[in-house]
Amino acid sequence: MVKELLARARLEAERSSAAVRVAAKLRIARLESATDRSAARVTLEMAIQEISSLPTADREAFLDQARNTAAAVAPTLLRELPHGKVHGHLQRFSTGTLVSIMLSHGHTEEAIAFLLSHDEPSSFPFGFVGNVLQRTSNPEQRLRLVRSAIESWRIAPAQEFLWVFKIHWSALPEEEARAVLREIVQQELDQPDSPANAGYDDGKLRFTSRRAHTLFEVLHVLRRLEPGLAEEFIALQPELAMGASRYPNGWETIWQEIEDARRRRVETGETCGGGFVMSGDPRDRGYVMALHRASQDGNFAPVLDEALNQYADDASPEHPNQAPKEFWPSTVRFRNILFAAGKRIGEAAGVHLAAITDKDLRLLAGIELAAALAGLPEMPSMQRQYRPGWRRTPGAPGQPSAWQRRWPPERYASAGATIFGVRVRCPKCNWLPVEQDQWSCRCQHRWNTFATHGRCPQCEYQWQMTACMSCGQSSPHEDWYLPT
């Protein structure tokens, strides 16, 4: 069935719009990688070439998808793809996602090379280093990975580095580990303390001081390498003293208690109730819970109904989601559902494709079903909502949120509106700007474009096209003006 789904997907992709075709080819490339990596790379490179023909506003999102696919199919291609525009924590998460995808697709050596050659400390994915370290027993590789994290942290300090150090500090020579420990402690002492909210032992132990909590996180290392300093901090920090009283070696004691509890369950035949972690939009909680139930009992009809409701919202004639279909929430849901169904009930899951009335969404969901049947891991997805002129408002308790117009009806008239001495209106939907409305230039300056006839007052770039804040469509700047 995988071959049949793949052949159908290739055929339908060529008949689709450019954005859908690119999205399909990226997913097809990953599917091909299960049996033919050379063919998968060719398909991926074709998709990357087509991304350049997409509208400018969509290219970055599709390049993000291309980077993810490259991590799964051909990690060496990542060097040829431009980095994303996100910064800080989001940039670390983005690069960490690449590492996670490489590992889940069997590219451990490539993930190690990716981290060791990473030359942007501000985006170093500290939170994912441990995943890579768990995959290698080579002492030299482990040492180089930890050192790479240390060097990035020294240039761009981040709290996530503590997770790397407190778990993998022993990969370092003792004197080197002691030097890094002193840096962590000194950095903490040099900064003003700030509030924290960390609890342990079912809330019986709670830290309200960031400094005390940081010292608690490295207490086991302090006990080993700087025992005198550990006792000094315990005497000076009441919260740290309480933590050391309950967990003498800090995190090391916590881990040992967790391992002892696990061993007892194994020995007595006990099982835990299971569960899962949910992240993302709280509004998705009902859908996530329904998908979890379907993955357990095999009944996917209820969650498909919920996805169809989301599709009706995305495709609403009144306020359609103008983001590319690849990123519609309903697309993501259909893909998740077909992947989960493929894992749970195998080829019988193909019957659920008929419930997806949109041919583009059915195409993308079918590729994901084939990926599940081929034994591939699930890929992360990105959701986007773009409804210019509309905003989401919270519903009443127990009721869904609703979309409302951002501007009142009087902001639309073919006669135009006079601002800055000229009459303007959107050529596409007759939306009327006012002097308070602002557009953003590529240099990040914000101003009302009609105050300067489309020329940015900061970088002096002359804009030829102007996007409407209501309908989202762009028109030649000159077409906005009406005779005075």
C-alpha cells in the first residue's frame, strides 16, 4: 500500500498549486528515504528549487520545512540552506528540532557533526545535547560535545546549559569540570538574585530564589569537586540548606530515588498509568485528548469530526485562513490523525482518507499515512493562521472562540478616505487606511506608507507594492491613490 500511496502522491502533487506541490514533495522526499535515499535527495532538491518561486511572505516558512526534511533525508544539505530568521530561545528550539529529527531518522553521526560545527553560540541547542550524548559511548566524542556546549555558553550564556553540565560534567577531566563549575557559580553570584518557582517532593520543597535553585542544581558537583564551597553555600542559603537536607546530593539524589522507584515497580510487576505531555495552544487540548484516545482504542471517527470542523473554519468563505494550506491547523490535524491511524490499525486506516473532502489536504494526509506504514517516525508540523482584517475573540465559558472584524464597516468605501492630503483606498477590497495605521519596512522601521508616498523615511527604500491590512493582498502603491 505504501507504493500505491507514494505513486498517487507523486501524480497528484504535479497537478497541484505551487505551494501544495512544494509541501507534498518535501513530505514525499522523506517517505522515499525509507527505501531510496538517493531518490529522496533528488526530490528534496527539486522542492528546494521550487521554494524560490513562492511568494516572498511564504518562503521562510517553507525553508523551515525544507530544513526539517533535510535533517531527515540528507543532513549534509543543511549547510547549503539559509538559517531561519528566529532568534533567542526560538532559534535554539529550531536548531534543536533539527538535531532531534536527525536522531529519530538514524543520523547520529551527522547530529554529532552538526553540533560540533555549529558556529552560532546564540542558537546552540543546549536542551538537545543530552539526546546526542545518550547515542554515543565514544569518550572522545562525548568530551568534544560537552566542550562545544561550554564554549557556546561562555559566549552566549543560557540557563539551559545547566542541564548539560549537571548531567554530563563527568565527561570532562576533573580540573576542567571544576573550572566550569566555578564559572557557573561566579556568574550566579555576580548577578542580582531574582524570583524562582521550582518545587520538588510533591511541592514540599520549594525554591523562590533563583540563586539558591541554581546552586541546588549543581550541588552534587559541588559536593564532589568543591566540598568546602558546598558547605559554605548551604550555611548561607536557607532554601539550599532545606534542599540539601531532603536531597543530600541534589539532583543526583533525585535521580537515584526515581531509579529506585522504577526498579521496585519492575520487581513487583507494577505498572504506571501512562500519560503524555501536551504543548502548544491550550485551545487544542480537546483535539489532543481525542487523538490520544483514538490512538489507544482505534476509533478515529470522533477526532476526524473535530478536524473537519477545523477545516470548515480554515476554509470559511467569510474569513478564510490565507496562510498556505501546508500550515493550516486542519492540515496538521489530518496528518496527525492519519499517521496515528496508520500506526494503530495499519492499512485499514486508508478508509479515513475519504473523509477529507479537500483534495490538497487529502494528498498531504495520504503521504503521512504512507510514512506511518513505512515505519518512519512522525515529523513536527507548523501551524499558521493568517486572516487579515479579522481577529479571534475568546468565547463564553465552554464555548469556542470566534472571529470578528478588526475594522468597522465604515472603514470600507470605494470613494476612498483623505489622509495626509491624498485620497486612498485598497484597490482590492476598498479598505480605508487612517493616519494611525502603520506598515513595516524591510529595515524594521514602522510608519504610515501614505505619509511619504511609499518611501521609508529611515532607509529611503521606495516600495512599489503595498499590502492591505484587511484583505492581505498586495497592489501597486500607485493604485491606492484616487483623484483628489
